[in-house]
Amino acid sequence: MDPPTRLTSQALLTSLYAAFNRRDIPTLLAAMTPDVSWPNGWEGGVLCGRDQVSAYWRRQWEQLEPIVTPTAFRTEADGRVAVTVHQVIYDKTGAKLADHTVTHVYRLDDGLVTAMEIRE
């Protein structure tokens, strides 16, 4: 991937993490293909499509307050974008439940997220 494309991907994903942290579901879903494949990192399994992703986030945010901050971006050999993220997860009382770093790997197509996976 050439540098301008990488910057575009990085800018897109950075804006999506900001939208996630604002709980801005419409902005997030608009950046995904209708049949997006998304990991259910909280309950397990894989979600398919915007409706499932939206319902998952709504359930999650009723119970948890995750803050996810990208710290590094890398383009993989197959064109996917690997994003190192710092995740801090609180319960609704403000107690910290988790504080760790993981990698989110995105497949993008024409500026839309088609799939994401989590690497511990």
C-alpha cells in the first residue's frame, strides 16, 4: 500500500476510534459494509452485518464503559491494517475492569470496513 492510502486508512480508523469513544453508532455503522464481519470481543463469536454490530455495542455499553485509543498502525502484507490499541474498560460505577493492549486488524474496501479481528 502506498503512503497516501496508508494515511487515508489511518485517518479513517483514527476517526472511528474517536466515534466509538463518543458512542456514535451512526458514524461507525456508516463506515462499514452492510455485511461487515465483526468480532464479539465481549461475549464471544463473530457478528455479521451492521444490525448485529449495533445491537452488540448497545448491549455492551449498557454494562461497560470501554475507551479504546489507537497507538500504532501497520499495513500487513495482505493489505489489511493492523492497529495497536490501548483498551481501558470500566464498569458503570467507574471501577477499572481491564487495562491492556491488543491489536485490531481491519480489512477495508473502498474506504469501508469489511472485517475486523482482534489479536491478543
